[in-house]
Amino acid sequence: MQKHLIGLTIVIAATLAVLSCGGSSITSQESTLTPSGQVALMATDAPICGVASFDVTITSATLTPQDGGTPVPVIDSSNPVTVDFASLIGFDTLLNMSSVPTGTYSQITFTFMPNPSLTAFEGTPPVPTNISATLTQTTVTVNINPALQVSSTGSSGLTLDFRLFQSIQTDPTTGQITGIIDPSIKVTPAVITSVGTLSELDDLDGIIETVPTSSSNSNFTGSFTLRVRNKRTFQVNVTTNTKFEGVSGLSDLSKGMFVEVNAKIDENGNIVANDVESEADADATTAALIGTLLSVTTDSNGAATQLTMFVRAEHPNVSTTVPLRSVVTVNVSPGTMFKIATFGADLSTLLFNASAVARGQHVVVHGPFTGGTSPTITGDMIVLRPQPVLGNALASPAPVIGSDGKTGGYYLAPCNPLFQNQTVNVATFSSTHFNGLTDLNSLDNTSVYLNRGFLLYTTTSGSLNGLSWTTPPPAYVFPAYVVRKLNLP
């Protein structure tokens, strides 16, 4: 699904957590019952402010037939899946594809490892703090409503929402996260047919392993296999409509490249790339570290010379040297390249460079790294990624609303402590998707809004779509392609 921002198409690259080898299912559940259909198990999440990461391992997941028959695995215990639900706020990833006997399924049962990894931003200034976490229950059965229909003529999908805002318990007096996790899981079914595909997979990235430049399927011009989260590989198919950024096409992809992909699942259970963005190569001495910037050190001209970042993911697996959920120093030089992962969209009026890098931005840092007690990486390339920003609309200044009700923007009080109460200027466009509200006219000052887009930073006054920021600069500017009103308790 393509998004439009500043009059041009922006297709958002992202991070797929896990999938199976060669594009088939991870479990590849072979049933003696025929016929069967493909089921895609996806994941997303509703947010909770201040949580940096929440890694939990799903050791198994089984579907229960509506007639009470034998449960069918969609995640097999021999191939557990670890996913960071905090990274999926407003985004979708694919956990697994499985072959399942046709029929109607009314429940799904998840089994989790009992001790997830939980990190939150705490203190002043806020720093990522590891919190000892325990699940109140490791086996959770969830009703599927409406029931999931699996047929042999189209793929089916289930989206798992861990709902962190309800699952992570806080102290009623202090508001501090206690570390008690009471899973509040929701699943939503979907059917994929020849007239419609599953909603976009906008959280997919990894290292290329092989690039077959031809395909036995006439619908595809070729494919490539991608290793994601350092454990699993899957096949991504390419069509004549697939767009490439950073390379001219499929033939320019090679083993060891780090790529970000926007994809969909078709009615036959194939992963099909809408867009592929190549950024850099990774090997034994270089890596792609993904995370959130915590601090910026600048020179006398205001250009960044050093950053610190919280590492949420890494490609390839260099965790023995640079542990996940650690804080890494990023060295910036005049030769460091800066880019925005927008698949060629023109954001030239809103720059991302050494003078426009800031705390709170989600980035990928490519370069050689060292370990020890203070891990470092030399930033050969720093890529700004799309991200969510959560908060309340300010009553003053008032929103700027164009004649179409969508073009303009509003001023957001973000709830993440990383922003240290600094306003985020959310700019919207005629193509911005409003979810849970009609347009800017429907904003109120009590609801919580989840915005998806790019967190940009400027040291000068300016305006975008009539939304202005004056003194005192610097300011956060957030071109949003989604504004979603949340129904939180």
C-alpha cells in the first residue's frame, strides 16, 4: 500500500521480525488432511509511552477448530519466534506462514517464555533502563471473532496485538512500570483473495543471502532470500512493478546487502515486494544497528560529531560484541552519509544531515564497530526511518486546517520522556490517512494520537502547509502520513 506525502509517493520501508526459510512456512506444517490453505500470522501493537523495547519469545501457537478438533500449530515449538512488540507501534510485521487444513477456527493459543526483556526510558534526562519482567501467565487462549476461515482458494491472516498499554502493569501511585506483564492479547482475522492482498508488511528488513534473478512463477520476474533477525530466511518475490532505491534493480542486489522492504502477501501465500531499498553491505566487521538516538554532541557550527543510540535490532547478529538493548556511541565524520528511507520521495525542503540529527529519531547506522564495555560504531551511513510519535494535541496554538480539512497540521505534546516536553510540529497533507477521526477538524485535546511519519529536526524557523515554528528554534517537524486517534482506557 502506497502512501503519498508532499505530493509524491512515499512507501515506507521497515523491519520484518521473523519468517521461514525460502519463503515457505517456518513450521511448514504438513497435514494428512487435504485440502489446506496458507495462514499468515502477523503482529502489531498498541503503544505505551516510555517503553523502549519489549522482547518476548513465542514458543508455540496453535489454532483450535470451531468444532473442537485437534489444534493445528501455526508456530511450532521447534521454531520459536522472538518479537519486539514495542517496535511495532503502528506497524505490522510477519511472524510466520503455515499450511493449515481448511476449515473454521475459533481460538488461538499462544505459549510464551516466562521472562521477557523489558526496557523503559527512566530518569532525568531519560536513559534506557532494563526492568526485570515476568508474565502472569505463559499460556494464553484468545477467541477469534469473527472466526478464521481457511480455504484452499485464498490465503488467510491473523494479526496479533499484544496491547502493551494494557499488558504492562504500572504502580497506581507512582505510575512507574512494575515489571509485571499480564498479557492482554487481541487477534484480528483477515482473508486474502485474488481481488485483495493482506495489508502491507511495513516492518521488514535484513541481509540478502541469495538473488535468483528468474522465477518459475510467471507472475514474478525473480526473487531474493532475506535473513531477518539473524535467525530465519524467507523468500521475497519481485514483479515488474517493484520499485528499487539505491540499486537499479534485482540484478544489482548481492549477498551481504542490507535492505528494507515494503511488501504484501498475495492469495497464494507469496511475499511480494512493492519497494526495495538497498542501503549498505554488512559483513564480519561492519553492521547495521537499528535504534533510537539518545543524545547528540555537536561542534561549534552545530554539526553532530558523536551520537549515542539505544540498539533495538542489528544485522547481522553481532550481539556478542554489541549486545541488544545496549547504548552505543556513534562517531560522525564529515564523510558520513545521511539519507531518509523514503524510496525516492522528495523531502529536500526538510533536511536530514549532521546539523539536523536529534534525540528521539529512529535510525539505522551502518559502519564498522567495536565492542567492550563501551561499544562504538563509525557512522559510514545514517538512515532516518519512519516512526510513530504519540501524544496529545495542544489547544494552543490551534491546529492549522486547510480547505480540504486535511492539509495543515497541529501541535503535539509527545508523551515519550525522550522529548523532554518539547513540542512536535505535526504537518499533514491531502493524502494523510486519518484513522478514528475524519480530519483535522475532529481533533480534540483529551484524546491520545498516534502519528506515523518522519521525525525531522531544524535549527531555523519555518513553516510547512501553514504550520509554523518560530522562536525558539530548534524544533521537531513531523510530516505525517497517518494520524490515528487511539481508544485507550
